[in-house]
Amino acid sequence: MTDNDTAAAIDRYFERFRRAALAAGADVDDDTVADLRAHVIDRIGGAGGPADVTRVLAELGTPEALAAEVAAANPENAGDSRSGIPSHGRLLGVPYDLRLPSSAREASRWWNPLDRRVLVPKSWGVGWTVNFGALAVRTGVVRPDDEDVPFGAVPPRTVAATLAAPVAVLAAVGTLAAVSWRRLPETVPTKWSLSGEVTDHGKRASTVLGLVGLAAVPTAMAAGVHLRQRPALDRVGASAESLLLATTALSVLAQTVHTTRGRSGVWPLWVGRAASAALPFALLVGVSRVGRTAEQRHDLSTLSMNGPAA
């Protein structure tokens, strides 16, 4: 095993550890990871081989087991030092998290194939969100161990290209708003019953601009995550979340236009809601498969280079 292979194996271990810690509710700072990494490198020694790397990492346990230990000992679980109120936990059985939002924590909840739970606590706020990774495993489209690190082997261009999906939906929202603006009355429908009956109204300006904002703000935030060159999982997760919100905005706007033109039914809303779940799921699964293929190619290349000569 070369020095590069040793470093890559250690990096994969601690990236999995960091993700598992986030999913368990613990924010692991860079200093903690750096200290653990230095400990591992020191134990391996300068001439450590594959067996040494495996042995030392095995002493720490699996990344998920180590993360569980860190989460259990996390000082944040004890609560805020001033108020004594825990920053995250459960209240009457309902999970809550009042810590500042984090793209890493959010992505770790959205895509964690190693966690069997489909419904996991939100990374910020009250209640649960969907773990698309568990859903993908349960439907058989991916396996829990398809990737060593989620999206870690995905080419950077592919990661960057995921932002095109919410941008395209945002463009559709803006186009529909611009084309329909003059035809919409000053008061427009905003809520509907299952039968299609309008149950609430709102002003045209606040409703339409609010829906454009619902699509634009998350997409801009996702672009910020990409521009800061966050880890691949953070960037893809941000793209998927902004895609969900942009698609939701498009479906509500389409339903508003549909109703104001005198047409019955709420099919635009239901089609849009289905798409707002299916499109992020498809995006995450597609990127995961790209990562799996890239890892397989790397493994085959490594075997061919290190294997016996023909």
C-alpha cells in the first residue's frame, strides 16, 4: 500500500466517522478529527503496510461505532450552559434541533444509506424528515455499502452539475410567473381541498413573489454551498433539497394559474408534490450510482497495478 493509499484509507474512515457523528446528532469539529487522525498515523508508523492500517482502524472500531461513542459523550447533549435547555433532543417523543443550520448535518440526514430509518429527526426545527438513503436501500436501488464515502468518488463536474436541476426548475417558476402575471387577478387562490375547492386566497403580488422566493432562496443557498467547495455530499444534498422546494413552488404556482383560468381539479398540485419527492430521490440515487461506478473502476485499476504480472 502506497502512502497515497494509506492516506486515502484513513480519509475514508474519518469522513464516514464525521458523517455518522452528524447523523447521530453530534457536531464533530475539525480539531477532534485531526487529533484522531494523528493518533492513527502515529500508531501505523512510517513504514506501515495494509495490515497495520487495518489493525489500527479496527482498534478504533467502525466509524459508526466511534461516532456513537462521541455522540453519547458530546457536551452539547448536556444543554446550553446559560439556560440549561438542551440544544437538541426530544420533547414528548418528538425530536427537535435548535442548533444553527448546517449543510453537512442536513445532507447527513437526507442521504445516509447505513441508517435503516426512513424517517429521521430534522437537522433544524421540530419533527422528522425523509432519509432518502434508507428509502433507496429499502427499494433495492442501492446497497448500504455501495460507496465507502457517500459521493466521495463522484467526479467534481458531476457534483457541480447537480445544481443545474434546481436552477432549471427555478427558471420554470420565473417564466410561469412572468407569463401569467397580467392574466392573474389581484386576489388569487392559495389553498385547496382534496376535491379542488378553493379554501383560501391571497394577494397576487405576495403570493407569486413568495412562490418565486421559495424556489430562489434555497437555490441561491445551494449555490453558496457549491461555491464554498463543501464536501460532495453537502453539495449534492443542497442541490436535492433546493430541487424539492423549487418543484413545490412550481406546483403551487401552476395550480394557482390552473384555477384562475376556470379549470377544475387539483392535479397540478398532486403531480407537483409527487415530483417534489421523486426528483430529489432520483438525483441522489443517480449520483450515488456514479460514485459506485467510480469506486469500482478505481478498485479495478488498483488491483491491476498491484497484481502479479501476466
